[in-house]
Amino acid sequence: MQVALVGITGYAGMVLYQLLRQHPEVDGINLYDHKLTENEKLSKMVPAFYADSTEVQPYSPDVIMADNQMVFFATSAGVTSQLSRPYIAAGFPVIDLSGDLRLNDEDEYQRWYHKPSASRQAMTQAHYGLADFESAAGTKYVANPGCYATATLLGLAPLIQHDLIDLDTIIVDAKSGTSGAGKNPAQSTHFTQANDNLQIYKPNQHQHIPEIMLELQSWNHHVKAIQFMTTLIPITRGIMSTIYAKVKPGVDGDQINQAYEETYNDKSFVNYMGEHLPDIKQVVGTNNCNIGVVYNPVTNTVMADSVIDNLLKGAAGQAVQNFNQMFNYKETSGLELQTFLP
């Protein structure tokens, strides 16, 4: 298959390009950038690909749809909200790694992203691609989930779907490495600020909150809110989402364990580890989500520890997983990856 990739200069785009180059079903990759007016060598735009002579082309939806069978967008927020219309109108397959079409309401998008939104019609036609629960088979436009959303939703799913917790008690303490902030420099990600430091940011304002809520409410419409906090930690890659909730009366550790085992028994990329709490290094370099759960009968509190690589399971890896589902390829194609060691 010939595929297009728009947005190669960001971290997610770089990692996605690496995955697509080794995907057994991808015959060729055309690269495009909406900031270009003429072709430019990839090696010049992204020095990490210094030996790659591929030409990056100026963005053109007509050219993309004529020369490719589908397109990935690895662009910043606010881009595909303005560029998605011709693809949706043509029924051309798109996998969008940005957050622009993850929500279904213009006002909500503008409230959380502070940018002009796509049309409501476009938003409602996009499929929210939480790949381990919402198959992209038969869809044309996939809104790839956010990294925090992926880790949090996979950690919470068995508790919500099996109705095991008091829905008013959900607290999420999520931590991410600096690559989650993207390539643009900021004071918080400057080495002297991030190194040897922990920084809480966007308290109760992170843009992944509304997509988390939409998916939780699709599982149980009684979910009204969650307490969600994000912390920047001094590592390059990885997310740990630590989730706390009070269990319902009569719920015990065995029921919780059974719910996680039943939910993830047949999932290729989610590993339930029981009371063994995973760490970030176990998943960096892979498309896996590892989850451990501990129940405290004294406080009637369950804690789930969910870890992912934010650039793979939280972005490019899940995009390829959605690609495999969309085109009926083996779900693990191009994603049989090994953890980075040491």
C-alpha cells in the first residue's frame, strides 16, 4: 500500500515514519508538509534522517488523494480542523494523530484547545480510535487518542465497564516525560528546569480530559467528572497514569482481578500484571500498555497503575494499530517491537 504522511518534523511524525518504513504492508511513503512551497529533502528538515534522500512535498489534498491510498496526519492541534473537509467529503481514509476531531462539539473543542474547531459534521463523522476497544474496521476518519487519554482509559476500563467503583471518587495522577510536550521549546522543558525536578502543569485544564470523559460516558453514562492532574517528570519518553477510586459496597480484590483478566485476556497490546505494579521502562520502545492493580480493603480503595510509551502506544504505535484494523491487516503488523534496554 502507498501511504501519505503529513507532518514529519514532530516527534510523533518521526516515530510514525520509522514504523511505516518497516511495516510489511506499506510499499511506499510519500511525505508532505503544509509549511513548504517546494520540495525539500527529509535529511535537511530532520537531521536524524541524515541518510534519507526522500523528498518532502508541499501539502496538497488533491495530490495526496491522487498518489496515495490513505493519509496519516501527525500535525499540531488546529491544523486538521481546517484541512479535514476534502478527505471527509471524498471518503478518503485518514488517521489523524492530533486532537482536532476527538471531540464532538465545537464549543468544547475551543474551550479546551483555544483554537478554531472543525465543523460539528466533521467531528461527528470521526471515529475515536482507542484501538483496544473501538475497532477502526470499516471507518474512514480515525481520531487517534491522546497519550494521557490512552493510558488512563485503559487503566480505568475494567472498573467502569464492570461497575465496580463509586463514580464520584475517580482521581487520576498522571505523569509524562518531556517528549509529550512536543518539540517547541518551553520554559518547563528547558533542561535546567526539567532536570532533577517535578512540575505539575495544566491543573484540571489538560486538553485530554474531555476525550477521556466522552469515552468513559460511552461505557457508563453516569460518569459525571474525574479529578485529573498531570506532572512533567525528567525523562524523555513514557507516561504513568496512577488511578484511584473507592469501590462499591461488596466489591473485593478477587472481583477486581477477575474484571481486569476478563477485559484484557485477548488484547494483543495490553498486559495485566495483577498486583505487580509496572514501571515506565517496561514499555518504552513498544506499543504495549502494562497495568497493575492493588486493592486496599482498609480504605476500600483500588489503585491502578497504567504505563505506556507516549510516542508509541500514545501516538504513532496506536495509529499503526488503527491502520491495521482499518485495512484488515494483522493487528500486530509493524508493531512487534522490543523494549529499549537498558
